[in-house]
Amino acid sequence: MPIINPDDLLDYLYEEIHNFLVTEAGEELGHNEIDISIETSEKGELNIEISLFLEVTAFSKLDVEELSKKAITYGGVIADKVCPPLVNLHVSERKT
């Protein structure tokens, strides 16, 4: 089902990325921050920027950078599935 409202898309992406991180990292994941911004250009293109701050437990062997990349890619795949077919979608990692 396509999601057109950017606020609904924001909530949906946040929940999906959060669930992805919990599934991938399990108990090794501590506090995490997911920041997503969605802007609509004058041409109707959706620009989505995702930034993550992940904290892992002291004994974790997780590659946090790799997990972040996977989560952002996953966010792009999910956004592509739920956006109407004619929407041009750009998902990128926000550089901090």
C-alpha cells in the first residue's frame, strides 16, 4: 500500500529501521538514535536523509559502521516499496 503523506512515511521508516537494528544486533545494541528527514522537491521528488548513532554494549563484536550502512540501505528499500510508483526517491546518509 503506497504511503503518500511524508509524516506517515517518516513514522513507518523509523519503526522499520528500529526493528531492523534490534533484529540484527539483538542485546548487543544499546542506545541508538535514528534521525530521518524527508523533503519534497518542487518536482515532487522525495529526498530522504537518514543518520544513525548506534551504541553497542562493551563486549559487542558488532561492526557498527557496517550495521549502519545496512540499516540505511534497508530504509531505502522499504521507502521504495511503500512510495507511489511515480515518485522519484533519493535516500542518502546524512553526513555529520
